[in-house]
Amino acid sequence: MIFENMDRIIFAGDSVTDMGSAQPVGEGLFDNMGHGYPRVIESLVTATYPELSIRFTNSGISGNTSKDLLARYERDVLSLNPQWVSICIGINDVWRQFDSPALTDQAVDPVEYEENLRTMIEQAKMVAKGVIVCTPYYMEPNKSDFMRARMQEYVDICERLAEEYGCRFVNFQAVYDKFLQYKHSSLIAWDRVHPNQIGATLMAKEWLSKCGFEYDHTPEA
């Protein structure tokens, strides 16, 4: 696994990262980490690698666009001295284009999104050992659906920037595309965005698969 003892991993994002976490930064006991994929990751890593002490921090805030996240990035991510920064942002950048089309200032177009994400990656690489770029997604199997097609543009931006900057790349959209070949999105999220525990587990498994996680890891005696 790529993480080492006493590393701090910060999850930066919107509501699918937040999922009821303490604000503006959640970590530690009780439900401070929320109940989304960061909590599942924390549970699996801690249970499987008990010899390691890794600090997990949830810096997701519901409703954030990439513009909102960038505005608080210094306070909620960079100043916390992370060893790893995981970024998952963009759902609201797209969603606002469809549920609030007249409020153009609340959405973020692909050009601005790429600029915002690029800035976050560059700034994180200045303070952290590594950056993990996770895609936004929309749980819609029909790829010609207007919002699903638009979301793919943002997914492609994530992939391109992750490759350009040598980041770990986690494609949450591809995970859901595969799952929806077998199950309907209502099993995971009625609004096709906010996942239940099944969705959180799918996301956590994919995230960990890009980080060298080994389920059969045996701690040294």
C-alpha cells in the first residue's frame, strides 16, 4: 500500500465526500468522518493494516462546486499539512447547469473546471507526497442523456490532468457504469448522485484498488 505510518489523507470534495461529516473538517471518533466512501476507506484500511496509524480527514462540504472548493482550499486542505490529497469534485459544476439553468453563476463550465482542478492539483503537489484525482459521476446508463453526456466531459478532464501531473486516477463514473449493467441506480441513489452504503463501498473499493491496498495483508508479528 502506498500509505505509510502517520500519513494524513485529506478527502476534498462536495456532498458525496461530505455525507454528514463534521464541518468544515471531520475526523476522529463517532460520525465525524460522515458515512460516505471516506469512512469506508478509513474502516477498511484501519481494520486491514492495524500496525499503521493513518489520519483520515474529511474536507467535503455539501453543495460545493470546484469554484467553492478552491476558495476554501488553503484553509481546509493545504494548511492541514497532508501527505496525500484526494480530490473528488465536479458533480455540482454540472448539476447546476441542469437543475438551475437560469442561475449561470452557480455552475462551472468545463474550461473553468479544468482551471480550478489544475490549480488544486498543482497546489497539493507542493505540500503533499501525492494527489489522488477522482472523477465526478452521474448514475445514468444512457450515455446520450444530456447530463450524463455533459458529465463525461468533466470525467475526461480529470483523466487528462491526472496523467499530466502523475496523479493516481480513480474513475468513479466507470465504476457506476459497470454496476448499472446489472442493477438499477435506485438501488444506490434515488437522485442518481448521493450514494447509500452500497455505493460508498463501490467507491471505496475502487479508490483503494488504485492505492496498492491488499485485502489479504497480514501484519508482521
